[in-house]
Amino acid sequence: MVLSRLSNFVQIIYLYHQAIFMKSLYTICYVSKTAPELKEQDIEELFNYTSKANNKNGVSGILLHSLGNFFQVLEGDEKHLLQLFEKIKEDPRHAEMYEVYNKRTTQPVFDNYKSTFDIVKNSDDLKTLITYLNLDKSNSTNHKLKRLLKPFDMLGEF
Ligand SMILES: Cc1cc2nc3c(=O)[nH]c(=O)nc-3n(C[C@H](O)[C@H](O)[C@H](O)COP(=O)(O)O)c2cc1C
């Protein structure tokens, strides 16, 4: 009786701790079309802003620009990511967004990839990324990302 009460109490404390202190890990992946008026310098500025902001806010992932498209994967705290994504969706620098996924995750792909949010700027960066994705064959998200990145790799136009 006393043991069962104690066990219930421990369970309640655990759930309370989970709810208050544990942050849910979230991931979003999308492709979008670059606004036609965007110049190379605008894209460079966006890259600089994004890597600085994401590194400051503990967001990992990748951002790639090629063939008039953006391709982005974001991983991080759910609340932060959902707020950030609302801003990204409204950003006039791109349009026609196609969401590949938008979900909670327990298997982040990029938390061990480089030490910073990664901007994929050329074919060599993309090759390094694909080699990294090949390392973990058990994660189905890695597989999906490799498939999505293949056209960029084949055409190699940065
Ligand atoms: C393709 C694309 C990707 C972006 N990715 C990020 C990002 O990962 N992190 C970020 O802070 N801002 C990103 N931004 C910029 C945001 O849309 C927004 O301008 C920025 O968060 C500043 O918002 P604020 O002025 O309301 O603080 C991105 C914009 C575009 C067009």
C-alpha cells in the first residue's frame, strides 16, 4: 500500500518534470521558390542572417539555394521552431512553399552535423552532406533527405 502510493507519487513528479522542463524536439523541412527579384547579394545576406540567428537560438539543420529554389531543414525546440516557421512562411523573399514534413522527432538528423547551422553553398558542401546522411542508414529521414537532395546534386547548379 505504502509502496504503491510512493510509486504513484514518483510517477506524478516525473510527469510534472517532463511537462515543465523537457522540451519537445521538432523538425520542419520544406522547398520553396525564390522571389524573382532576389539578387545574389540578398541571398548571401539571408544566409548570413540565418546561420547567425540559428546558431544563437540552438536551431540546427541546413539551408540550400539552387535552381531558383530554397531547400531547408530545421531542427530544434518545438515552440521556437513553430514561431520561427510562421515568420519564414510570411517572408516575401520566397513563395510557393511545399512542406515535406512538419513534426515532432526523437531522431534529429543534424544535431551531430558540423558545429553550426549549415549553409550548403556549393557542390562540395552538398557532397559532404550526402556522405554524412549515408552514415546512418537506420534513420528513414536520412533516406528521404538524400532522395530530395539528389536533383540538386545531379544538376550541381549553385
Ligand atoms: C528561405 C528562408 C529561410 C529562412 N530561414 C530562417 C532561419 O532558419 N532562421 C531565422 O531566424 N530566419 C530565417 N529566415 C528569415 C525569417 O523569415 C525572418 O526574416 C527572420 O526570422 C527575422 O524576423 P523578425 O524580423 O521578425 O525578427 C528565412 C527566410 C527565408 C526567405
